[in-house]
Amino acid sequence: MINMKSTKCFLMLFSILFTVSIQAQKLSRLEKKIIDRVDENYNYSIQLLERVVNINSGTLNLDGVKKVGDVFAKEFEAIGFNTTWFNMPKEVGRSGHLFSELNKGKVKGKKLLLIGHLDTVFESDSPFQEFKKEGDMVYGPGVSDMKGGNVIIYAALRSLYEVGALKNTQIIVAFTGDEERVGNPISISRKDLVDAAKRSDIALGFEGASGLNYATVARRSSGSWVLKTTGKRSHSSGIFSKNAGAGAIFEMSRILNTFYNELPEKNLTFNPATIVAGTTVNFNGKTSKGTTFGKSNIIPQATVVYGDIRCLTNEQIENTMNKMKSIVNNNHLPLTDASIEFHLKYPPMKPTPGNYEVLKVLEDVSQAMGQGKVEAFDPGKRGAGDISFVAEYVDGLDGLGTIGSGAHSPRERMDLTHFKVLTKRAAILIYRLINKKEE
């Protein structure tokens, strides 16, 4: 008697194995060689990661950022790239950027811009300074955000170089030195990155991956706002009276409460992060520190609120700022006043058809490697990134770096079990893009 249940299970298993086999066949012979090189270079890649993680490169440690750049410069030069260090003017207050470029022969496919950054949030006085390995997990400042992503870029390109797959290509690798605290003015600190984008077709960002089956086709903007309110200083016994009014804190509360009730919409966040209020206040936006003086029997006459705003499109930014201004400027409480100003830093990377085309190439690579589909990650769950500065000029994809957790905390870690797969996937993606012709 035939066991139908066993037969069904066998057919299902055979179907899965057959599908995986067909997918694996989609990798060309050269692509398989590329993957083999990633495996052979794996130990060196992890050693390189340890070297750069153990060099402090907090954004404000200008020398440390440059030292990490020097390490990567030597590695890229060894695989045929020409490197340039772009110093920032003193007034920008940031270290420079490392650009490594390969431009060989007549370009036959897409011109690529690969983006990483050298700096971390951990300054030289941070107690979190050293690389540490525990089983399949590595810990250290920037191990995931994003020195691990930088190493993936290098390791992928090295594998391509070693099998002779970088002929007739233009690839620019841009490692900025101030992604975590971008230098001002942005017109200077991001000029070199924008110039590189204008000579490219596609930008790939190697910030941390959100799992093997997601990539980023859109990132929200990042900016800040400063809200100030004023009231009439008077004895607290007279608050709400015709001559004393409501005071600065109630006016600030009115505005924030209205923001909370009227502004929320998809892909928009606005966070009042710091409030200083009282009779006299002082606040330094650069250091995010403030002082205040006040007494319970005095009606407060000033508040300062410092917050952040993130949007998916320029239209959403404009509409939200107009709504916030209207709330601030209208319906003041008695004898109070208010003002708000905005400081926009990172522009948005909106989802475009071109970005989804690049995602499709990545998904084809993932399927060929037996890793399954790759979907667009929810932009509401990602912060801003350098790729946003070039989104206006090129198609792009981000989130191609390491898989880890604890970014920006003393428990920042990166999972080694996915490092090879992510590097292989990046290498094959780059290979297919630099050989992709206009359709």
C-alpha cells in the first residue's frame, strides 16, 4: 500500500531541492569563482575589521577618522583603485572623506557609487573602544555602523578584482568622515559626494542590513526644529488673570499638544527631545545643553524646545513645516507669544521606480544564491543616511551592510553568520550592475 502522506512529503522535499538547484544554476561560472574568493578572503576581512574598529574614529576625533581612512586607502590601492583624501575646511570642524576610484577602459555597464562612512558615535573619551569576538558575534565601536559595511564593500571588490571582473568599469567608493554628525555647511561637507553621484548611475549604501530579505529603497529626511515661547513674568497668584496671562509653559504645552493631535501621518515623526523652561533660560543647540532658573511663585516667561523631524518626501517636509508654523503662530494663550525655526540636514530618499529596479537586480541575485526574495524595507523604521544626499541624482539602494544590533550603544554587535552571505551577495550585485546595459 502506498503511504500517501510519505509520498506527499517526498514530492514536497524534491520540489524544494529542485527549486534550489535551478536557482543555484543561475549563477554563472565566473560568479561562482567570485563567491569562492569571498570564502578564501574571509579571515583577512575579519582581521581588517578588527584593525579599523580598534582605531577610535568618533566624528570629532579628526585624526582618528583620518587614520581609519589611511588603512582603507592602502587596501583599495592594493586592488587597483586610485585614492584621494578630501580635507574639510577648518570652519566645517570635521575630518575629511576617503574616495577610491576605479575607471578602466570603456565602461560597458552601470557606473557605481558605493557609500560608507569612517566615523562612529563613540568619541575618544568613550569607554567602548575595543573589538571583541564571542562565538559568532563580534562587538566593538562601529563594528556594524558602519565599519563592517565598509569591509563588505572592500571584500566584495577584492573578490571581483582577483577574478579579473573589474575591467571596463567605473566604480567610486566614498567613505565620508562625518556621517554621524554631518559638518556644516552641507554645501561643503557633501560637495564631493554629490559630485561623485553626478558621474554615476547607481548608488549603493552599505549601512546595516535589516535582515537577509530586505533592502532600503527609501529613507526619511532628518532635521531639527527649535520652538520658543514667551509669557509675562508675574506673581503666580495672578496666573490666568487679565493682567498676567497664561505664562510661557502653558503656551508651549498648547503647541506640543496640538502637534501631537493634529500632525501624525504615515512616514512622519516629530520628537520634542529637550525642553528648558522657567523665568530665565539658556540653551546651546550645538551641545544640546541648557540651564534654567525659576520659582514656583513666579509665572515663567520663557521656554525653548529642541526637537527632530523626519519625512519621506520634500512635499511632506514642506506641508509639515507649514502646519507646524500655523499651529505656533495662531491661537496664542493670553499674553503669550511663540516662534519656531527649522534646520534641515539630511534630505529624504524617496522611493522611485529606478530604486525598485535596482532592488529587482538584488532579488535576482538573492534567488540565484538560494536566499529567497528581497523586499523593500519600511522607510519609517530607518533613520537618515548619506545616500539621501545623492538620491536626487542617481537610482539607489541602501541597507546592504552587516546584520547586527545595538548600534550607537556600548553593546553594538555584528553577526558573523551572515557576513559571508552579505559579502557574496554584494559582490554578485556589483558584478551584475557593472555588466548591465541599457535595455
